[in-house]
Amino acid sequence: MSSITLTINSKEVTVPAGTTVLDAARGAGYFIPTFCHDPDIPGYGGCWMCVVEVTGVRALVASCCAEATHGMVVDSDTQAD
């Protein structure tokens, strides 16, 4: 299986292709809160509690539904204004 490398909170992370941003962040030791996430129901993302910022994307992204891509830059700990 191929792997991809992305950056989460300034930390470079390598994960198998097809990994969600949420799982990549958890694997790197970052906590992203979830409410509706259930590994048995992938891609639901109804509560939007797990949103993160992705460089180059105008809107927040539900990390439980977003597939990590090579070169992606994710921030999960930015402060609200």
C-alpha cells in the first residue's frame, strides 16, 4: 500500500493512502474532538465537531470525512477570533 505525507500542526506525518485527516491526527498524537464519529459508519460527518483548517481550502473541513492527501497542511489547534 502506498503512503502519503502531510503536515499537521507543523508536524510532518506519513500515513497510508486513504487515511482520514482525523485518523492521521490521532496517529500523530493530536486530539480532535468528535461526537458522531463511528468507525463502523465512515464518512457521516453530521456533527462538524471535528473541523480543522486546511491550507488552501476556504471552509473548515470535517476531519472524519476528509481523506488526507500528499502535501496537505492541516491546523487543528488554531484560536477562534
